[in-house]
Amino acid sequence: MKKTILKGSLGFLFLLSLFNSCKSNQEVAQTEVKQESKKETPGINTSFMDTSVDPADDFFRYVNGTWLDKTEIPADRTRWGSFDELRKNTDDDVMAILKEALADETIDPNSDQGKALSLYKSVLDTVSRNKMGVSPLKPYLAKIDKIQNANDVVALITEFEPQGGGGFFGTYIYTDAKNSTRNVVYLGTGSLGLPDRDYYVSDAEDTKEKREKYVAHVTRMLQFLGDSETAAKTSAEQILALETKMAESMLDRVERRDRRKTYNPMTIAELSAISPSINWNNYLNGVGIGKIDSIVVSQPKYIKQVETILKEGDVASWKSYLRWTLLNDSAGLLSTEIADANWEFYGKTLRGALQQRPAEERALATVNGRLGEALGKLYVAKKFPPEAKAKAKAMIANVMKAFENRIDNLPWMTPSTKENAKLKLNKLTVKIGYPDKWKDYSKLKVVGPENGGTYFENSKQYALWSHQKNLDKLGKPVDKTEWGMSPQTVNAYFNPSNNEIVFPAAILQPPFYDYKADEAVNYGGIGAVIGHEISHGFDDSGSRYDSNGNLVNWWSDEDLKQFTELGDALAAQYSNLQPLPGIYVDGKFTLGENIGDLGGVNAAYDGLQIYLKENGNPGLIDGFTPEERFFISWATIWRTKMRDEAIKSRVKTDPHSPGMYRASEPLKNMDAFYSTFDVKEGDGMYLKPEDRVKIW
């Protein structure tokens, strides 16, 4: 867990797409009249295609080749593709809405929208930020400097946690994985300066080089606090050594995906037994949780390592780590010089960006992350017509019906387990567009720069508000009406504890979805997204939760064995993919997303068949059959270009495979794709029938 005053939201990204249809000549004739009007609606952009390429040989290139040749990744981006284009367009829409609101003098500064505007202005107030420099950190640095022993460290973590934390551990309140109706307290791991454990423990040349550059970066940053270069370098080396100890005891990226390994309830007495240097009752009282009987420890081995670190008594290293964590988490709130220096490492060195995004875009991202639903109300009113939601509901019903049919026809699953799977599917909650109940920001304090407010202080107040909102959940039933994303977020997610799939309004736009467009294109876009999210409930992680969202095994032993073997085969298939020389996709790490893609594209394809059977086949559009348009639409939403450093970072930290593989790999396992594009042995898209993985 990393909870800081700088960083404020978690997100999930999942996607998928595919579709096919067969209709009689009579049905085609009945729909010929509609064909001309269909051509006028947005659909496949044939100008992006490279039809000189055989789709049976390189489908990604066939669909996106001209786009790939003509498109350059913007200097302020590390990748560019359909998702990024839609996010940029959506941000432009939201920015226009925000600027219109800025010009409206009648908006109450204490309203939700008024607070969003005040936060936006404070982010852009670089004059005040540059004038203050590191002075906002001085009270915190003084407290760190006074540390003399382990008790002082714990007292400091306790004091800092409501303001954002940033130490050796932290708590949060969330749904009990084994009782989805109640909230419980979780104990998470501490902050690391590098993005993932792998950066600390891997002996690969690239990660060794990144560690060296990390030490140089920390050395540079600590000098902003007044350290000499020599002292800063000594501290940087201490920090790397300490963070390496912390990382070594953490679960790796594959283990963290197994919820069973991160669900470890303990009594406070049991927790104290493995970490006696920490007075847990004092800590829990100090952060506002109070007296509790038990706590869910996400990684007991890590907490034992923290105990070892505290017993070692290396006060200098503790101080160096805490000072750096404070600075790193707050860098974006301080002067432009400090923020730019931090971006040069995290944005440029680690991910390959050539320049930062414009300040207005960064400010908008902050507002979206913290008061997203305040802007979301305005966005929905202007950009999300009721027709879009109604048509999306009908599509979801078809894809869910198709998924149920696919469960019934699984050759490897026994009838009793099929019934449990269908029970889970039929109890799935679907959220579309925007929440029925908007977030209440009335207790959040935000002050605009015209009234003396600063980005740092507003961030502190946001952290305090978020902490209290989280505390308020304790002892209350889980609120399943909450949304994890704002309406203007181009994304979608599955929440296993709620057994729900969620589609914010912003993803219901071209190229994923156009309620006026050809349904084959829609099913290949948002239909596959829908199928993907449904499939997450049945991937290697989501399948561990039952129909009520509880971490309970509903599988027979033999079915689970079969499912695991199929997952292993899919993981092996993806682990052979090499986006850069010597850089491989981690099939185990990306397995959940790959199962989501494979299951989603199949369900969406079958959902399209249901639609065509009920509504007729429109025939050829732009020279393509509905089946062809479906698959082309799928590959279109995954058109992607990435910088080399971004690819290196992605395979270590992102459970999604690179976009070009998401466009092609699921299709290699799909018989319908072979018949649609006449794929034969020897073609680049060909897999032997016995090597094609069929899970859902």
C-alpha cells in the first residue's frame, strides 16, 4: 500500500472485443435498404489499414499498418493508441467544461464544482509554489530529524498517516474478502521509491542500470533539502539498501495477484507477536481506528522484516528513508524546479517520455483524481445522452446471455460447477455511465489561491478528508453504490468483492462505442470490453470469489485442476512474446487480463450473433462482413505504439500485455477468426488446433 498526500486514486484497466454473424440471403435483402445510412455512421476507419498485408499473417498490421507508419508518439507521452486518443479527447471535453465553469462567477466556491475550480487554480499557481520552495516540508523534516529510536519512528508514522502516510506500513479500511457485507481494517506494506519489487531484486542489466540512476536521482533531489552532494549520495545509498531489504520480503508481482496470499487475518496479539517493537494498540488509536479485535495483514513476511529493520537500530537509514519518502511523495506539490527534477527520473528515465504534459492537463488530472465526480456531473449532463446508456444495456444483456451459453457448453466443466458459475454470472451487478448517488464533498476543505490557498495545503486537506472518509466505513455495511472511477474516466473495471462490472460514461465513445454506429463495430469494441469485464469474474483471480463476492472456493477439485491447466497453457503462450530483444511478457503476471481478453472476445462475438439473429444482418459495409468488422474493430481499439522504456516498465509493473499482443493473441485461439479470414497452417496467425487455448 502506498498512501500519500500527493497521490490520490487507484484505478483498474481491463478490455476486450470480438463478433461474428450468419444470416440468410432473405434477411440480408431485408436490410439492404439500411446499408447506405449505415455507411454514413462512424465505423471502421479504413484509412488506418494496410490491406497489402495478409490478415491471416499479421492481423495487427493489417488493421493498423497505415496508422502505425504515419503516427508519432507525442513528446509528452510514453505510448499512443486508441485509449490514449480517447483519453486526450475526453480531457479536452472536460477542460472545456472546466474553463466554462471558471468563467461563471455565479458558482459558489463552497459547492462541489467550486472546490474543483479552486483546486485546479491552486495547482496552476506556480508563483506561490516557487516562492515557498521546500518550506512546506520543514515542519515534517524537523520531526523526522528528532527520531532517536524505533518508538519515535512508529510515533511519526502514526502522526503522518492521516495526512497521507508514507512510511514503513499503513492501514486502510475495505471490504472483508471473506464477508463482502462488512468492512475491515487491512495492514499494508510501505512506500518504495522504485515502481516495483523487481527493480530491487532483479539482476537484469536494465534493472541494475535503473538502480544506479535511481541513486543519482535521489542524490540530486536531497540537495533541494539543503544536503551537500556528499551527504546526499550517502543517504541515497542508505535508502537503496533499506528499500531493497523491504522489497526482498514483499510478495512478487504474481503472488500479489493471489488474494488468498494477501488475506491473513490476525488478532492484535498475534500481530504484536511477530512485530513486538511496534505498539499496535497505540498506533491504531493514533490513526483514528481505535480498539479492534483483529486486522487483515496483507504480507506477514514483510511485517516481520520491518521488525528486523527496527531492531537493527540504524537510525540514520531510517531518517534518510523517511526524508526521501516525504520529498518524493510531495515533489509534485512544491516548486516547478523540484517537480521537474522528479519528473525527469520517473517520466523520462523510467518511462521514456521526452517532455512533460502541459501544466493545464496535469492540473486537470489532479482534479479528476480528487474531485472527479464534481466534474463528472457536468460532464454527464453535456456528453452522455440517455440513448447511449439504453443501448449499452441491451448489448450487455446479449453478451451476458452469450457468456451463459458458453458456460453451458464448456466441455471441461462438470454440471455442478457450471451451476455455480451461472449463479455468479446472474448475480452480477452492472453499472453504466455514472453513479446514482454522487460523492459528498461538503466536508472537504479547498481554498483557492485568491484566498491564500496553496496546492500543498489543499493536498493535505484532501488527505485528511480521504482518511476520515475511509475511517467512517469501519463498523458500517459495505456501500455497494460507490464507484471506483469518475464518469469522465476512459476505463472499465470488475470489482470481485461487489461482483460488479462498471463502465464509466467516457468509455462509451468511439472507437469503442457509438450508439448510432454499426453493431458489429460496437460489439468488437465496447462489446468485448463488456465481455472482458465479465470474464474477470472468472479469471485466475476473480474465479476465487463466489456469487456474493466472498473469497470462497466454489469449484470441484477436478474442475479447478482443469481450469488451472488451461491457464498455465495460456500463460506459456504469452510468455513466449518478446516486445523487445531480451524483454519478455510475463504470462503468469498478465494471466488475469489475458483470460479476460480471451473470454471477452468470445462472449462478444457470440453476443453479436444473438443480436444479428434478432435484428437481421446488414451485410457488407465498406466491403467487410459483420464478422470481419467485428475483428477489425477489436484490433482497432488496441492500436498502440510504445517507447522502449515504457515497454520495459510495463512488463514489470502492468498486468496487461502490450496492446499489439492484445489485438492478436486472443484471436489465434479463436476458431471463428480462422474461418472469417481463412487462416491456414503456415500463416503468422496460425496455431495448431490442439494448441489453441479455450477457457470460457
